[in-house]
Amino acid sequence: MSPLNYFLYTVGPFQFVELMYLFISIIVLVVGFIAFYLFYRARRTARKMQLRLLYSEHISMLAICEGEQELQETIYDIHAQLKQQGLTEDEQGRGVLIKELVTAAKSMSGAAKENISAFYRAAGLDQITLSQLKSGAWHVKSRSIQTLSHLGQKQHIAKIYRHTNNRNELIRSEARVAVVKLTGFQGLRFLDVITYPLTEWEQLCLVHELSENHLPDFKHIPDWLHSDNDSVVEFALRLVESYRILELHGDVAFCLAHGQSSIRKKAVQAVRSINQPQTAPLLATQLLREEEDVQLVVLEAMGEVGSENDLAVLWPFLAHPRTVFKIAAARAIRNSHPYGMAMLRQRVDMEVHPWYILIPQLEEEVNA
Amino acid sequence: MKILVAEDEPIMLKTIELRLKKDGHEVIVTDNGLDAMKQIDAELPDLIITDIMMPYSSGLEIIGKVRALEGRKIPIIVLSAMGQENVVLEAFNLGADDYITKPFSPNELSIRVKKLTHSA
């Protein structure tokens, strides 16, 4: 007997009606709950929109304030109005206000941004964000770090700083970018102590933050170039390359002997960017002792900084089985000697693949 | 001077409006490109400040339309986000007179408006 038949035989007509009532009641309850939830959400969204409009007016007033007195008067007026409307104690209201302040701070610069930050502090909203920083939820913590950094809350840097080596990747990433956003090169002191690696994305974000109105300070870079944390060494090399720090040629050369091939590749790129008389012989020596994937980077670097004294190490690469090495070596030879192109034509068999394609291409590059 | 501001971010729109009113200008605001097109026909502004990315009709379309109008040349300032250099170049090709990159200072915008209105 199937379960359905068993059910129909064992349940009598009265019990069946009772069960129907039970199902109908459950359906009515569920529909009622959905309707209530939708109504509640619509009301909340409508209130949020209303609050956003109200706050945009206040924030705009703050943004256009000129001078300390006007700013203080405006802050006082806005605070009084918010208090009168009961919005200073309203959790949703405060949340929307902080979000709007962050949006405004992200879109504005100069005095307007400073005025917005001053209001955030004066209204005690930073204390709410700091309490969120203690939350156990990673997304709340990350958002609070973002809020503090966008609103320029330098006075709370110590609290952000302690998260730069947080075990959660997203929290530590936000914290690292935030301390640099707030204090520039000074904020990079976390590189002295971090044990977790810096991701490629973090490195790009940090370089971007540093490029925005922060005065360069290179005194700690030599220490980072000798760090035990490979990602710190990589980032320090990136800084040398970005800022062309010629004084660090010796320290960068030290990284050419690093155990990690990815670091050696970065070191080659960095040393190329701070080219000095000793760079070409250094790269020539490196070329001879490197593994294939780094050799290619060295050959490309020699194409820019190579000299005629290094031709001897380049010739064998014209016979390399991989075309990409042939091209890199040929380009390096062409650029390293005034008669590099003529020497190449003499050295290779123009009838053989790939030279009958490569040589005209290299000549065309010179003419272009 | 009558200035039309087209920007979809409410805070930015309000800030620009208040800043320009503080400078003594008459300001017409709109938060979308379509309405901006209508306002240009109806209000004949002396200067236009427009965001590039807007709903319904972009800032570039507004520039195209204004430059296609015959008669006086209305100065246009473009608001763009960082990293939109290609779009800014396109805006200049279409006939924009100046641009300002977000994040920006309302005071800087005010000075640029003054400069453009004096040279117009």
C-alpha cells in the first residue's frame, strides 16, 4: 500500500477537515507574514530615502562652509535639528547619516571633505564606528575601518593599525590600505611586523594611495628589501620601481640572489628602472646563472639597459629553442650596440625561420 | 547667471547647487540626462555643468545636443570620475570647455565657473 493510500484509509473525514483547516491557517499565517515583511521593508526603504534627502541638504551645507566660525555654527545648527527630530538616538538614522557622510567624503576634496570629517567627529559618530570595529563579524569590522579612513579619522589610527596583521584577509587588507590612506608612507610601518603576506591587489592599492598627495619617505625601504616576508620584499621592489629610488641600487642588487624566482624577476625590473653604469654587467652575470623564466625578464631588461660589453652573453640566446628568447636576445643586441642590427643580420641565417620574419620586424621597430 | 547642473548623486547635486547659489547664480538642477535636455530647451542656461554617467542620457549626449544648437555657444563643464580620461577626451572632442575630476572641491568648481563666465 502506498503512503497516500495508507493516509486516506487511516484518516477519517472529520480528521481530514481538521487537517485542511490546519493547512489553511498555516497558509494564511505565511501570507500574512510575507505581507507584513514587505510592508515593513517598503516603509523602511521610504524612510531611508527621506533621511537621505534630509541629510544631503545638511551635508551640502557643511561642504560649502567657509571659515571655522561658519563651520562651527553650521555643525551646531545641524546637530540641534537632528536632536529636535530625534535622529541622534535613532539607530537607522545614524547608520544612514554615516553612509551619506562617507559617500560625500569620497566625492569631495579639500575644505569640503575636512568639514564633513569635522562634523562626523563633532557629532560623536566616530564612537559608533569604533564600537562597530569591535564587532565579531568581519564585514562590519571591514566597513568600520573603511568609514574611519574615508572620513580621515587620523586620531583612531592605533585602533586600525592593530588589524593590519588580522588573520582575516579582508580585514587586514582594509586596515593596511586605511593606515596608508590616513598617514601616507608613515603608515607603511606595518611592513616591519606583518607575518601574513601582502596580496598583489593590496600592493596596487597601497601604491595608488601613496601616489595621492603623500610626501615620499624612503628611509625604511632598505629594511623591507631584506625582510623575511617575501611579499614585503616584493612590495619594496615595487616602490623602488615606482619612485625610481636610485640610492637603493645596492639593496636591489642584493635581491637578485633571493631564493624566490618571483622576487628575482621583480628585482630585475626594479634594477632596470634605476639603471646605473653597474646595472648592465650585473644583469649580464644574472643572465648566466638564472632559470629560464627569469632569464627572459633579464633579456627584456637588457634590451633597455644593455651595453656593447654584454654582447658575448647575448649571442648564445639567438640559438635558443624558444622563439620568445630569440626575439628578446635579438632586441637586446640591436639596442646594445650602434651597429647591433647589422651584426644581427650577419650572424643569423635570413633564409631560416623565424629570422626571415623577425629581422624585418626588428628593423621596422627602429624606423617606427 | 543661469546655470544648469545635471548630476545623479543627490549630495553632489545639492552641494553644487548651494555653492553656486552662494556665488549669486541662478541654478537649475536635474538628476538625469533626459530632463537636462528638456531644461536646456526650456530654460536656455548660460552655462552647463554635467556629470558624464547619468541615467537615461549621458553627459556626452548633452554636449552633443548643445553643440548642435545654432546661435550662442553655451560653456560646458564636465564632471568625471577618476580614471575616465578617455571619456573626458571624447567630451572635449564634442566641445566641452572644461572638466573637473571627482573627488573635487566645490570651491574649485566655483573658481572654474567664474573663469569660464568671465572668458565667455
